[in-house]
Amino acid sequence: MAIPDFQALMLPLLRLCSDGHTHSLAESVETLGNEFNVSPEERQILLKSG
């Protein structure tokens, strides 16, 4: 699967944030990665800007 873009990630991220709990960045990345079936190799890819 292609890595989701900003627009595709926004609604699932907002849903995660709306549950009333505090989520760390790592937890949010893990949750969104799982939702979009992003492989561990794809999760290691960084933008050119870092």
C-alpha cells in the first residue's frame, strides 16, 4: 500500500483525538499505521525534510 497522504490521515487522526484520552505521538503513529496497514518498512521512510 502507498503511504497515506496528509488528507487521508486527517479524519482518522481527529477520531483518535476525539476519544477524550491523551495519546502520545508514538501511540498515534502506531494506531494510524495499523489502520492503514502500513508495513514496518514503510513506517521507517522519512520525507526529504526529515
